[in-house]
Amino acid sequence: MIQTLVATLMWALVASLLIFRRKRTDRSITYAALTIAIAMTLNVDGIYTAVDPLVGGTNLATLLADALLMTGLFFLGRGVMKSGEYRPTLVRAAVSAPMLVISLSAIAVTFLFIDRGPTTTQFMSDLGAQPATAAYSIITFVYGGIVIAAMLTLAARRYRHSAGVQRLPAALLTLGSAFGVALCLAVIVMDIAHVTGRLGLLHAVQPAYGPLSLLTFLFLCAGFAAQPAVRRAQHYLRDKRTAALAAQLESLWNRATQVRPGLSQADPLAASTEDPEGRLHRQIVEIRDAMIDPRVTFDTRRTERALLERAESHLVGNDTAVATTLPVPNVEERES
């Protein structure tokens, strides 16, 4: 049941990323989600029992699923690392291609020494007492734990350096990564307990596996899905704010262009096709031009100047170049 829920979460994440991140050039997160979704789907009992006979019926589907999971974690870690400028040496090493190749080679070699028998959906329960099986699982989850710990480091730092709603994705990724590290540690403990015959310890830790798996994928999926959703929401709210400020400046801008015609009058077609930010920027520039032009008389009220400054601050929040292109008035203006 847990595997089915996890697979469902991963495919939901794939769908959301294909919708919200389709225009982004870096597809690492999307590739990671797709690869992990396939791996989790292979772990669903009904699908596993259908696929494994197709590849020999000796549980090779387990190796395939785990290799896909490790590859997906590699892309996931790379995607998280690329999204920020903080890339410490240990993090780069953890999500490096050589680390992935070494780990995949290690589990492939170890897998050959397992006496696997026929298809079983309880691979570790049935075969975990074998040293080769324990080594295989430990290598898999040590690699996963290292990559997820690297993600935890990056997500926690991003949370500390974010503010407002931008903290939400980082908080979710931090929680998901923390649960993921705990999951990997729990599996490693179970592997060691099983192969050494400490079944009491195995049975004590085993109940944590399902909840930790679900919480790990739930928070990670929520975090990665929240990133593009938050960006879209912020862009939408910014566009609304831009349009509102342009509408509030309309009357002041009309007065300014009456005394000093600008681009709007010289090329009305180009002005009519501008995006909201371009339109607001042009309004501000033309108002400022009228305010500083000594050849014209253009009086403004204090409330109008305050509105103009709010509009400038709004644009500068997203485009620092605006601050250097807008002229500052140096003439006396009428108070009202």
C-alpha cells in the first residue's frame, strides 16, 4: 500500500512539473521525478510480479528499480544544487557522476552474489539474511542517504536565506530530506540487524519504515511542486500590482504627456503592445521627464509623487536597472 501511495505521489509530481516547469531549460528535477516515479512503480507488488518474469524471473527487477532510484536521486541532487549558488565541495562530491557510477557498479557486482531464487515481492525480508543482500541494500541506501543529506544541507540554507512565501518550498524540502535521511538510516540499521541475527532490533525499527517512506516522498514532492507554484503565484500577484499602479498613474501620466509628449505619442503602436511592466516603466519615465524638463511647467502633488515613488520601488524590486535609468527631479514642485 505504501509503495502504491509513493508511486502515485511521484507521478503527480511528474505531472505538475511538466505543467509548471515546461519552459525551463534545466530539466534535472523533471528527469529525476520521472526516473524515481518509474522506480517506485516497479516496487508496487502487482507491477513487480508482472515485470520480473520478463527479465528472467530472478528478481532482476529489484536491481532495475534500485538503479533507477539511485539515478533519479542523482538528478534530484544535481537539480537542487544547480538552483542555487551555494555548492560546497562535499555537496558537489555527493552528487557527482563518478559517485553515481561507483555506487551503481557496486550494487551490480554485489547483486550477482545474492542467491535470489524466484520472483518475490518481499526481497529483503526473504533474502536479507544473506551478507551479499545486506551489502547490496546498505550500498544503495548509503548512496541515497549521502545525496539526500546534501539536499538537506542546500534546502536548509535556502530556507535561512529566504523570506515570506519563498520559504515554503525550502521548508518542505528540508523536512522531506530530513525524513529521507532518517529512512536511509533506518534501512541500514534493519539490514545490519537482519544479517547479524538481531531480529529484536529488526522488528523494533521495521514499523518506522512505512511512515518514513511516505513522509519523505510526501514532503519532497510537495516541496518540488511548490517551487513553480510559488513562482507563478508571485508573478501573478506582481502583474496585478503592476497593472494597478499603471492604472493609478494614468491621470498623472496623461497630464505629463500633454505638456511634454513622449514615446506614447511618437509611436503609439509600439506603446500599445508593451507588457504591463514595460508600460509602467514608460509611464514613470515620461512623468519624470516632464517633471525635470525646464521648458515645460508640470506641477505635482505630494500624493502623486508618493504614488510615483511606490511605482518606482515596485519596478526596482524586480529590475534593478530601472533605478539607474529613471531621472531624479531636481526642480522645485508645488506642495498640496
